[in-house]
Amino acid sequence: MTPSRAALTSFVLVAALLSCRKSDKVSVRKPDNPIDAALSRADYAKALQLAQSSNTPEAKFYLGCMYNNGWGVTPDPRTAFRYYKDAADAGYVRAKVFLAGAYSQGRGVNKDAAKATQLLQEASSQGDPQAKYLLMMMQANPNQQMTAADEARNKEMLTSAADAGDPIASLIAAMAFAGESAQKPDSGKLAAKYFLAAADSNAMFPGGFATGQLLDNGIKWGASPDDIKAALYRYMDAGSGGLALEYVRTCMHDKANPLCDAVQVIKYNRGTDATTLIGRTGPAYFASLSDSQKQEGQRLAAAWKPLRNMPSNPPDYYVPPLF
């Protein structure tokens, strides 16, 4: 596997288009943190209130995220940079990764590649799993042939971060394993594992994208249909119209697909005839369903209101742009 070649190239292209569990790792995702919890359900007013009422380095870090992304406030890269710097200066390791991103992109501060590298090296030495592979991505030379040792080291770095609960690393690793699954069947199982881990981020990116990959190939890779459906329903209920369209299209072309339930197809197609979405496949599909399936699907569709409560990206993970 060459994650700094095809996999990373694919990843950053997708990012441009869509723009800890182990005790010995730095704990990044904190489900018991009330600010993170509020951000993860897109309750930005509550998150802002909680962060502003606290003077901790962690709270300043989250304020930086809010001002950087425009979550509950007007986007302000300079203010975001200031909060990231205050949190990093106070010893909050996670903030150093985001501060490095600000320096590398020139968001709220003049570009400074050397400073970005220094911050990532510091965060890496302090155990942040994402900092290690971000350094790898920044320093990758596409014109330089990688050795087998380089590839093995990069693979270990990515999978280690993914196993520590990093959803971005999970996506990159999953894409790399998927790319070699035709030649290595065991890689398909790992692709499924890491796509599911990315889906667990409960953010439209990388989670929604990972779920789309599972819809297309998850069964082939050996993922449980129930696990894939749970992710699909979660993201479609959160308002992912593109994923809902792909789900409906997939099921109308393959009625026997174990991911497909006729009632859910009607629900996520909002109970209407599908001809405008699927072309000539729609009427034939609906004609094949029982009246009870149609009625239940239409009942669910009438009651369904997309939650639209997922953030665009994980609140406490840096989503790397094109380097």
C-alpha cells in the first residue's frame, strides 16, 4: 500500500470536492465533553455558550473551531487563529494541529511552512496521532520513489491513528485498503472496518462519504448489512440528500440488495413516484411492491423531517486541504 500516493491523492481530491480509544494514545474525541457533544449535534448556540463561559485551554480550542468554521458565529480566521494559539500556548496539544493548519494555509496569519512543521512535530512528540500522518502528507514528494520501508512506516502510521479513533485517518486507510482489495481479499475486510470507523464520526465528511463507499462496495468487502444500514439511515435522516438519492437509485436497480428495504426506499424518496429521479426504472419498481409496503413507506415519508443536525466535519479533527 502506498498511502502517500494513490490513496492520499484520492483523499485530497475528495476533500476538495466536498469541502481515544486506546489508553496509551492522546484522547481526542471526548463524548463526555459538553462542548464537543453540542457541536457534534450541531447545537452551536449551546456550544458557544458553554465555551464562552469557560476559560480553559480546551474551551479556547473549541472557540477556535467555531470561528474557523462559522459554527454559531460569523467566520473569522484571525479570531480562530488567536483562540488556537491561546489554547496551544496553554498546553492543549490538539490546538497545535489546527494552529499548524492555519500557518500552512495562511488562515488568519501569514503562511509559515516552517512554523507549521514545527507545531506538528511538537504535537507528534506529545502523542497526537493525527500530527504524525499530517507531517507525512505535507512532506510527501510525489516525484520521489518510495521504498518498501517507507510504505510500511506510512501504513503503520495511518492505521495506528485510525485505531486510536481518528476518523480522517480511518478514511485514508480505508481508501488505501480498498484500492488493493482486488489483489488482497483481506484488504477488503480492512477497508470495510475503517470505512465503518470513519462513518462513526457522525460528520458529513468523512462520515457521509465513507457511508457512500459502504453502500457501493461494503457487502463485497464483508461488512455487515446491518452495520451499513445503520450508517445509511443515520446520514440520510440527518439530511444527506445525495446519499438518499444514491440509496434509492441502488435499490431500484437491485431490489434483492440486502441493504434495501422497500419501505425505506419510499421514505427516503419522500413517498413520491421516482420517475423524475430514476427514469424508467421508477414505475416498474413501485408496481412490484405490495400496497402495504407503499402505504407504510408513504406514511413514514409524510412524517419524516430530516434532522440536519450533523456538522460538516468532526468538531475536534483537522480536515487537511490540498497540500
